[in-house]
Amino acid sequence: MSSQPAGALTGGCQCGAVRYRISGARLVVYACHCRECQKQSASAFGLSLPVLRENFEVSGRLESWERSSDLGSRTRCHFCPECGSRLFHVASLTPDRLTVKGGSLDDTSWLEPQAHLWVTRKQRWVVLDPAIPAHDTQPDDLAAWRGALPGEIE
């Protein structure tokens, strides 16, 4: 598995109008294969990195919209109003953290999923490594599950 670069991580939208910085410990990366992540990424899955809000700084104008999740909670999706790049989500069940969209990082070379969610909805051609934990949907207590993964920030 590749290792996360030392120091703060940076990222932003496609046009550069919005920038962010992540500080803190090593991050967990997971792939979500749900239909919502497929739509937002325009790909087979989305890569997510849970981050404590206190370790996240953003500059630039953001817009957002809110959608319901399969667990009945609400997710606020933040994006650049200039280019439309989705940057992060905040779930109503875990307002103290956000989930950064992995493809928006400046350096994505180290990203490797440590788990897969919603594999019942994955594209049939996606082949998963059997050594990486995979969940049919998502854990009922997503916050506790994230906290148990190796490398999760405190």
C-alpha cells in the first residue's frame, strides 16, 4: 500500500477557485460503490477520506445542496459554483467530520482504498481485492466503523 505524503494535504476544484488544506494524522481511504457516488464522480465509484472538521480549512466560494441517504440521514454536498467540482460532504449523523472526495486532492498517487462500501451496487466489471474489507451496503454505525479502521484520525 502506498503511504500518505508527510505534512498537510492540499486540494481543490478543477478550475482552482476553491482550495483546501487537511492537517492531522494519516487518513483512511475507502471506495463507495453506491449509485450516488457513481453519479457524483461520473465513474464506477467514489473515493472518500473522512476528516475532522477542525483539521480542514477551505478558501473560496462554495455552493451546496442536500440529499437523503440510504440510512435516512441527510448529506450536504459542497461544490465549486464556477466549475461544479464536488469537493466534500457533511453527513447529518456526523457533523464533526466531513468526507473529502479523493479525486480533488492535488496528489492522488498514494490513494488506495482500505475498504469498499456498497459492493452490491458496484459495476460488474470492477474486481475487488479479497484482502480488502468489503461491505454489501455500509455499516449501520458508519462513524464507529470509520474509527475502527487503521489510520483513522483521532
